[in-house]
Amino acid sequence: MKNGKWYKKMIDLTNYSYKKVKFSFKVVLNGRGSITIDNIKLANKTALNITELLPKKTKLYQNYPNPFNPITNIKFDLARESRVELNVYNIKGELVKQLYNQKLKAGFYQKNFDANNLSSGLYFYELKVNNKVFQNKMILCK
């Protein structure tokens, strides 16, 4: 609160699935039928800072499971809002599937890749963020 005014902060927690995010807050009834929420705290008892919830750097993780049949999960962290491409290539370098090609906000992302229509073998997935490229390999075993 600054100069007697409250400022609204919105936090989208949809990108934190499979991650433990605990926080507490104080609720004050002001007598006019509305509720004030104050003193938001994380589980470690520190004040909530939105930037602490965002990844510090962009990172591409190893898919899981690997080897897989026929579905695997590809996760990546995005440190700042950026244009993102996430593509899957076969051993010949041919594009098999484009999973993302859009601007995304900073956060944690995961995407299922269904290779039901592909044959067994080695595949590569590549994350392009601005001028940086991250790449990993995965094995489809049918």
C-alpha cells in the first residue's frame, strides 16, 4: 500500500503445474461487503516477489520419459517474454512436428509430444528463443 492506495497484482499459476507453490495471506473484511487480502507469504515466510517465481535463465530439459513410446513430455524454462519455436526433427534433419511457434511470457512450460504416427528411432527437439538455440535428442522405441 502506498499513499493509502492498494495496487492489484495478478499472478497466473497455470505454468507452475507439477511444482510446489505454497503461499499464505491475511484476509480483512472491511465492513462494506468486500475483502482485502494482505501480507502474502511464501512457504519459507518471505514476502511474495513475482520475479522470484520466474526462471532465472532459459533452459531446455531432457524429455521424460526417454526412451518413450509413444508420448513424451518436453519441458523448458523461459526467462523473459520471447518469440519461441519448439520443433522436433528426425535423424535426417527433416521437421517432424512444430510444437510452438509463438510469443510466450516468461515462465515454465511443458508440452506433450505424441509420436504415435512415427517409426522407432532417434529424434531431435530444438528450442529457438531469440538468437539462441537449445537442442536435445530423444529415442522412440515401439
